[in-house]
Amino acid sequence: MKSWKNFPRFILSLTLLTGLLAGVSAPNVESVSAAPMAAVLPGDVVISEFRFLGPAGGNDEFIELYNPKNVPVDLTGLKIMGSSSAPATSMRATLGSVTLLPGQYYLLVNSAASPGLLALQNATYVTGITPDGGIAIALNDGTTIIDAVGLSATSAYKEGTNLAPLAGAANQSYERKGGGCADTVNNSTDFVLRNPSNPQNIASPAVLCADFSLTMIVDNATPSVGTNVKFTITVTNSGPNDATNVTVRDLLPVGLTYVSNDLGAAYTSGTGIWEVGNLINGASATINITATVTTGGAKTNWAEVWSADQVDSDSIAGNSSTTEDDDASATVTPPPVIVDL
């Protein structure tokens, strides 16, 4: 009977020992949580078009945002801040759950704006901006600025030189160049006056940014008349997006006669068009064009990025410019002919 009375102690000891061993041998399980979204950085989203008054008055205003990058950007929790010409600032809106795909727009409209403008809104805000004020995109702390634009030198929000205030009842706005792609961190350089306004929202066609540049070299800058020269033209896409249907125009000037190129049918001498095709972010393409020098005197061969499906962030394709980085040239100057008498 004594042994039976000790049985409860035995059970208790066995239970404690089992628990102890389980604690020693059980794996250490850590809590796992989803990785946080990447922080939004300056340049990830920009103010692409805005106005602080319009045909319907001082509240007929909007703020258009744009994603110029090649990856989606999470706008959730970002704040739209506003200021007058004075340094004081206040919050105008906090963005809800919003993810902008590359090239997408997002439109905020004053809740007292005209019906036509309100019909385009993705979100509204109540407190307007003074005609000489400024606006900014900020992180949810309200102080870390992602992008800003201002219409007076004393506004709390601006980048570089401010833009001039708008006045009157015209249907006009300030729009970032290149559909939103230009960003030199200088308001006066990045924006142009647009009339009429062109507010775009998340349903508008996406506009993808690229950055084209062009170089040209010639193998002999002082060729004799009747000899051949070779022009080497290289086009580069610095992104951020891949580029499609890229063309470059190099129509040889008078005094240079086309002979051949190393890409065959990709280049048409009659139009000067080189069908480059697709250029991924960071890629380059090169063509070599051979021509005969037929006359004396200096002659300059110009080439330019002529077209693409994407918008160049700092140049305009096909505008016949000679001062942008999407055009390039090379000059040949045959030496004078010396005649023996």
C-alpha cells in the first residue's frame, strides 16, 4: 500500500521532467512579419502639373503627381503640404493606399473646384493654396520633403528659382517638362506654362521616361576631296525605363555623298533615318556611316534622336536642336588644294 500512495508523486515528477525536456528540445520560434515598403526618396514621385486658381476662381485648383521611375512607388501615407508666400506651412491632404505604376499620374483636386475638374479627381482636399504659395510632397512626418514647387521667393516650398504667380481666370497651369520627366531640382528650369491646363489622373495613359544622349566622331577631320570618311554615331539610353522604337536621324549635308553603313537596311540614306529599335536601360547602339567628300570647305554632319515611344527627361526628340544632349555633330574640313603653276 505504501508504494501505491507514492504513485501520485511519481506522476508529478514524470510530468515535470517531461516539461523540462520539452523546453530544452523545442525549437526557438521567432516572430516573422512582412518586410516594410521601401522608403520614398526624392525623385521617386514628383509634382508634374498644378494651378492655384482657374476659370472658376481661387478654388479651381489641382495638384498632379507623377511616377517618373521604372518601378512602382507606394504613396500611402505621404502628405501634401502647402504654404503661402510666408514661411508658415500646413497639411492639405494625406494620401491613402495608393501605388503608382511607372509613368502613372495621380490627381488631387480642391473640393470646391469646377465640376469638370472634380470629375477627374483621384482625391480631394479642402484648404486651397494662395496664388503666390507653394506645395510639397512630404513623408508622413510632414517635414521630410520629396518634391516641392513655389510661386514666390519667400514660400516655404520651392526648389531653386521659384516660378511667377499666375493671375486671372485663364485655364492655365504650370507643367513639368517632358510630361513629368524633367527634374533638375530647379522650378524655373523644370516647369513651363501650359494653356490650356492638362490635368491627368491614374486612368490617363502612362508616360514613361528615358534619357537619350548621342555622340558622333569622324575618323578623319581633314580629308582630301574625293576621299571617304567614316562617321561613328552612338545613342545611349540612361533610363530609367527601357526604350522602344527609337530612331536617329543623320541626313548627310551637301558635300558629303553617302557610300555605305554597317547596319544595312536599318539606315536609309534618303531620309537619314536609322531605325535603332529597342534600347534597354543603360544600353547603347552604334552605327558607322561612310561618305565621300565631294566639295571643299568645312561641312558639319548633325545627328539627333528623332523619335521614341518614351519621353526624354532633358531633351525633345526630333526638334532639330543643336544644343541638347540628344544631338551630336562632327565637322570635316578638307585642306585647300595647292595648284602648281
